[in-house]
Amino acid sequence: MGILSWILLGLVVGILAKWIMPGPDPGGLVMTILLGVAGAFVGGWIATQIGFGSVTGFNLGSLAVATGGALLLLWGNRKLRG
């Protein structure tokens, strides 16, 4: 996937993660995109390590893996910030 694809996937995943796990978080659209892109990387890495799959493009499995990673990062960010 190219960089623009990662940014677009990150935007979609970041919005999904904030919709699934709403709450008061600092940051705006840029933070949402960064959270989604980082979540795609984290989710893809974890899924690959456990043999589930990876983020390969715009498909339902990749979207689920990336969203799971973004939710994990969002949860961790909230725990660290109190």
C-alpha cells in the first residue's frame, strides 16, 4: 500500500475507533489519522505474530485488524494520560 492509502485507511480506522470508544481525548483530525495509521501498523504486526493475518489493503479483514490496533492504542493512551 502506498502512503496515501495508509493515510486514507488511517482516517477511516481512526474515525471508527473514536466512534466505538468515544470519550474526551486531546487532538483533532490529525491525531485521529495518526492514531489510525499507527493502529494499522500495530494491529497488522500483532495479527501477523499470532498467525491471524495482516493489513494488506482495503478489505474487511484488514479494516478489522487495523481498527483493533487503533482501539488498543486509544485504550493505552487513555490509561497513560489518566
